[in-house]
Amino acid sequence: RGRATLSVIVRAYGEGMRLVLSQDVTERERAEAMRRDFVANVSHEIRTPLTVLSGFIETMSSLPLTEAERKRVLHLMTQQTQRMQTLVSDLLTLAQLEGSPRPAPDHWVALDALLARVVADATALSAGKHFVAAAPETGMELAGVEAELFSAVANLASNAVRYTPEGGQIELCWRELADGCGEITVADTGPGIAKEHLPRLTERFYRVDGSRSRDTGGTGLGLSIVKHVAQRHGGELQIQSELGKGSRFRIVLPAVRLRHAGQAALGIEA
Ligand code: ADP
């Protein structure tokens, strides 16, 4: 009797179970396709500089070069090596962010100092080509991991410097919103990004202009890292951009992770 009941149940739920099973398979296939894409992308990103490097090694070993030519080739080889180092370092950062639990909100990061460091780095990177404006001090602190937050804001600032043509303006600011949330903004007067690209910008290796990105040392992983850091701190990355006008990247953070310096911690959930 028990078996008969079971077969009725299986018949009744059969369709539903098949649906759940097929959804599960589709999900697995999608994850597998993403993994394959990722491996293909990483291989391509590593193979290109390696090919260039082996070409230079061949040149150096088979051709008599003048001292000036030798210096030039060594400079180009250094660039390709640095490109691979940055790629590996970004890949490790992403793997660490994806593999570790959300940071415990037990450390308060002084936002003014953090932004000041990013502004100093962006100013150096820009080498006088842009006007880099900083936010006025607010005395706010944010609960989180300082190294992660720094890397997120620094990534946005480095993008702004790399994509904004000479003479442009880059603004880094921090403010408290009316609902108590906070936002860190990095805005530029650069080329802007067409609407159709916006939803895909935070995908790993997604680039609007591949050669511009690579020429300026980009790995295609920066915004993916920023998105992860924002989410791990309970927030999100928002992107607004208009072609020909510029872009505005905002890391919006929840009120529970913010306090005025010295104020007692608010009730934060891990
Ligand atoms: P990348 O290393 O290529 O800069 P990111 O993940 O940081 O990778 O950015 C993804 C793409 O988004 C870039 O390749 C570029 O096309 C576009 N992008 C990012 N920031 C800006 C910006 N400030 N202005 C214009 N385009 C940008």
C-alpha cells in the first residue's frame, strides 16, 4: 500500500520534479560554461604577453642590436612582464574575495584617510594630466576591511585616470545620504560608456575597448573586484555614464556600517 501511495505521489509530482531537475541541470550547465569561458579568457590574457616576450627573446638572441635597441626591447619586455604580474595579482584578489566569508564588521576604517591616500595615488598616476578633486573631510568611519576598501576605491580612481583624456577632471567624494547610508563616488569627465555596455561592465574580462584597456595596463577585472568588495560590505556598486560626458561610479554602503569617528558602534550584523 505504501508503494502504491508512493507511485501516486511520484506521478503527481513527476512533472514538478522533472522541472526542478532540469532547472538544476541548466544551472549546472551555465556554471560550467562560465568556468570554461573564464579559463579560456585567462589563457588568452596570459598567452598574448608570453608570445610577445618569446618574440623579443628570439630577437635579442638572433640579431645584433645597438645599445639603444637593446634598451628599447628590454623596456617592452618589462611592460609585458608587468602586465602578467598585474593579471595574476588581480586574479588572486578575486579568488580571495570569492572564497572568503564576509568580513566581520569589527574594524573601523577612517574614510577621510583612506580617500586621501587614493587621491594622492591618483594624482601621482595622472602626472599632472588631470585635475583631481577630493572631498571635504567628514570624520566618518566605515566598518570593514581597509585593504579591500582601499583596493576598490583605488581601482575606480585608476580607471578614471586611465580613461579620461588629458585636461579632464576627476572627482573623489564621500557623503552621507539622507537615509543614513553612505556613498563613495568617483566621477570623471572622460569618454563615458554607451548604455548597452553598462549591465556587463562588472563581468570578469568584459571591456568596452580592449586595446585601450590593455594599452593602459588594464586587466578587465577591476570593476569585478569593486563589485565584490561593495557586496561583501553589505553595499553595491552603481554606475551612471553618458557618452561624451563622463562616468560616475558609486559604492553605496549601508547605514549600519557607518559611524562618526569615536561614536559607539551601531548594531551591525555580521
Ligand atoms: P579594465 O582593466 O579593462 O579597466 P575594468 O573592469 O576596470 O577593466 O573596467 C571594465 C571596462 O569598463 C573597461 O575596459 C572600460 O572599457 C570601461 N571603463 C571602466 N571605467 C571607465 C571610465 N572611468 N571611463 C570609461 N570607461 C570605463
